[in-house]
Amino acid sequence: MATVILNVEDKKLRFFKKMIRHFPFVTIHETNLDGDTDEHIIEHIREAAKEMRLVEQGKAKSTPFNEFLKELDEL
């Protein structure tokens, strides 16, 4: 398998990702070296809210606070 790195304008990224997902032989591994865009930050917040709801409903397990702090320290 080959790896190709592409730079896509932020305003065209959503379209590009929708288009490329139609190719079954392509796997997307997102990396943003310039920092997260507003779109990415909002998506991360949505995902966190969903995870929090699952924990509150007892459908998922939360991370102990000390482990969370260790993960932050590793960043």
C-alpha cells in the first residue's frame, strides 16, 4: 500500500472527503499539522458530547481522571 499526502484548501475539504470516501480502496487518516480548523473543533466537541451521553446512560465507560491527566501530559 502506498501513502499519498495531499494539501486541500479548508473550504474544499468537506467536498473532497465526501468524494474520496466513494473509493473502496482508499483509507483516510486525517492529520492536520497546521492546527485544527473550526470545523474539526466543532466535530470533536460533538463527538465528546455523544461519548458523555453514553457514559451517563451507562452504555460506555469513562476514563479515570488520573489516566486522563496522564494522556494530556503525553501530548
